[in-house]
Amino acid sequence: MLRKVLPGEPDRQAVLDRLVNRASTTDPAIERAVREVVGDVRARGDAAVRDWTLRFEQRALLGFEIERESWRRAASGVAPGVKRALACAHQRIAQFHAEEAERLHRCGFEMTDAEGARLALRIFPLSRVGIYAPGGTARYPSSVLMGAVPARAAGVDEIVLTCPQPSPEVLLAAELSGVHRVFALGGAQAIAALAYGTESVPRVDKIVGPGNAYVAAAKRLVFGDVAIDQIAGPSEVLILADDSANPIYVAADLLAQAEHDTAAYPVLVTTSSGLADAVVQELEQQIATLPRRAIAEAAVRNQGAAIVVESLDEAVALAEAFAPEHIELHLRGAEAIAAKLRCAGAIFLGAFTPEAAGDYLAGPNHVLPTGGSARFGSPLGVHDFLKRTSVLAYSQSALAAQAGDIVELARVEGLEGHGRAVELRLGPQ
């Protein structure tokens, strides 16, 4: 089922091109539908949110917001083992992002240049952000933690969560991570409500969090009127391995990614043809008992590959071109190889660092760039909830010292008014 691709195969380059050139695209039909939803919510507010929720979810909305006591009461019913695990995850994620916040808040500075102009960079948090979490039959409390914890660490004034029919686990994660308000809203209508505000839903400065194709399309459409984290595509893992790797672990990690979505990318790149064979065989055995077998099989069949390369240098070059969301290194000298990698959302070193640890408990954020956007994108973090503002303060003498150059540049660009604005300040008083 997992295709092995050897050096020299006639269509090898086509396989590699398909992997490297993948990208998050929006189905035109979905984009048209979402454009209608977003425009309607922007125009009619709450009424449109109610109408679209009834149409898409067959759910009649009486009130949008879940009262705090109601979600705390629901959260108290979470099973003890899950409570313990969420508390542990929260503690570790909070610790990691608190360290990030401390360093980022120190990035502001003030300086005085040679002419006496005072210049500064101020760092401060966004006022209000929206966290989107999938809901209904899905339960993703980890996504709530990963969105809200860095926002709180940044010092955001108000954190708003939208989730269609949030589970008790999602509500517990909201309580742990410092969410202020919870709205039982989902889909493109929730994104539009957060972006533009309605009678019931406050307008936010930024929207973060994963969702289906309609949610992703809505985030793409509202971007510019509101900030977003990224356009999330299918999840992906690239495993680099040599003949020292354990095929049982490699197969398990490929399947852990494949079970996310039929469009997921489970890819192995290895210097060992024998390991590729062993992983293919092991994967067949493990997938037979996987509850989400049908999903995983589709992902492995349609996007999966076991690519055999002739050297680690070739493996690293392929990894950099692929720019994966997750990359695992199951090979000797993993630290040295990791030092060569720049284009990855998260790097997992060694046989006992499964990607699943990063999804839930390790501490770094699991909201990562996909679709090759790790070439320029970064994990969600405290920095996503901070903004920078420049401060400039010129004295008359400082402006006089720079006036000639300012005027020269203004006139070469054809902006006479800019030049005059400087000259008028320095003429006869």
C-alpha cells in the first residue's frame, strides 16, 4: 500500500515533484459558498449566523454564548484521567510559552541617533483574539490549549473561543487556558462573526485555530480585515531514517499522521532499501487493527511514499524542498542533521520522540505551517499575539540635520508635498 520509490525509477521525479509542489488550495465551489456566508454575516449579523447554522448544522441557535457557570459545570464532568492529562498538558505548554513571552517582551528598545532624534520600538499584546476549535462529534481540547495559552502568555486582554457544540473536554481546556468567553458557533459563519462582529459576538483582532475546508476558506477571505495565523492544509510528516531505525516505530508514526485525514501526507525518506521494505510490511500489519483504518489507508495510498535515496545529503535536500509540518529523524547523528534543517514546522529527534508527543504534551505549539509553508512560516506562539509599533521624536535640530536628504528623496519620488512639509518647519519662524 505504501509505495516504495527507488533511485532511477522512470516516474521518480514526478513523485518528488508532486510531494514538493503540494499546496493548500480552495475548491472554487467551497470558496463561492463561503463568500456568500461571509458577506451575509457581515451584512446581517446574528440573524445570518442563525440562518447558516440551521442550514449547515440543522441546529437552531437560541443564544450564542455559553454562560461561564454552564461551561464550568460541564467541564467538571470530565473523566479524572482526562482531567489529569489536560492539566499536565496545560502546565507544560504554559511553561514553554511563558519562557517565550519573557524573551519577546524584552525585544522592545529605544535609541537616540547622531542628530538627536529619539527612536523606539514598542511591543504590546493584541486586545482581543478569537480561537476556533472544531466541535460536534470531534473533540480537540489540545487545539484550545495551543491557541489560548500563548495568547494569555502574551497578555491579550480578551480571549474568545468559538466551537460548535463544544464537548466537556473542550470546555475544560478553555477554563484551564484562560479563555474569557465561549460561543457555540462553528463553520464559516463563526469566522465571519469573529472577523466583523455581530450583535452578540465581539470583533477580534486575530483568529487562530484549525478547521475544515469551509473554515480555512473563510479565514482566507477575511484576512486583511482581521489577522489570521495561517491557512491550514492537510497534516503531514516526513520521516528521515537510516538502517538503524526501528520499522515498527516508523510505521506507527506514519499511521499516526495518516489517520488525521484522507488528504494527510505520510512520507518516509530513507537511505536503506531494506528499511523501506520493512516499514511497508509493518505498516500493513498495524493498519489492519487501526480504528480509523479507512482514513489512514486513503492517505497512505494517495499521498504516502517510501523514497529511497543514495545519501543523507540527498535526504536533507529533499526535506528542505518538502518543507514539512513535522519532520522526524530516526537516524544516527540526528543532532547534526537537525542543525542543517531550516524549513520545518517542528523537528523531532530520535526514536523516542514521536510526533504525538508534540501534538499533546511536550510544550511547543502544535499549530504548524503546512503545505510547504514551513519555508517561510513558523509555529503558532506568543509572537503571534504581539504587535510592534515604532515611536519617533525629532527635535528641530535633528530635523534640520536630515532635512536635505529627506527633501531630495521626496522630490525624486515626485512627492513635493512631503518635501514642503519638512521645509516649512525649517523656514523663517
